[in-house]
Amino acid sequence: MTFLENKNIRLRAVEPSDAEEMWKMECDSTQWIHNAIAAPYSLRSLREYAENYDADPIRSGQLRLIIETVDNKAISGIIDLYDISAFHRTAMLGVYVKQDFRGKGYASQAIDLACSYMKNLLHFHQIGAKIMGTNKASVSLFEKAGFIHRGTLPEWYVSPDKRADLLVYSKLL
């Protein structure tokens, strides 16, 4: 069984050479509001992260994987597993796909691969996602992936026009 690859994409470990591409994605200020980022990451800090990458999600409590196309190895995005609890066998998930690769199903495929990996290799029980209520594309993406809305924290986020709700989704694996 191939846990982190299908016919279109693969999820692979972060390499030091990925730092600049991660920096470009992290500097996409159009997404900061959805990810509660108030300032850009430095290229230096992402280089350090890539050079010290810990591929043991249980030990580190997180796992970042690069979404790469199978055909030409183009970096199309990143997927993060975070707030990993070895005790409860749960984690949170976030996904980002670069603008040029959106609309091709890569985000949903990356979520499916990550869920399969978490269930079949790590034997996790449940995975969750936190989504800004105004992010209709993410709500649709996670609902199509089988995540269920479990709760709302009203006015949790500050958005440009008004406060926005935090939606909590989860999926039993």
C-alpha cells in the first residue's frame, strides 16, 4: 500500500531545497487572515525548519509534507498535521495549494492521502480542521472530504470587515 502517493500527487518530506517555495507560500498574504498569521515568516526561519525537519510526527507533535505532482515533481502546496496527540490518536490538519494548481483536486487528494496515512500507518482515530466561517472554499473542501461540522466559536477571528466565526470540523478515520 502506498500511503502518501496516488496517480496525480505525492506527499513527501520537507527538504532543505524546499525552503524558498515554502517561504513563497507562507508569504501569500491573501491567506493570512484564514491562518491567523499576522506577519510573514522569514526565509531564514523556514530554512532552519527545513534543515532540522523532524519526520517523527509523534515526537514532534506536527508533520509538514510537501504536495508534489507525480508527473513533473512540481511543488503544488503543503499540508500540515499539527496538534498531534499520540495519547488520544488525534490531529488537526491544514492544507494550502498554490494558486496555479487550484481547481485540479490536489487539495482533496492531499487530504485523502493524509487521512489514509494517519489511519493506516499511524493508527489514528480522528482528524480535525479549524476553518474561518467566511472561507467557503475550505468549508466545501472539508465537507466533501467527509469532515463533519462539530461546533462554532462565534466571532473568534478578526476579518477585514467584521469578526468571523471559527468552525470546527472533524472526521473519524
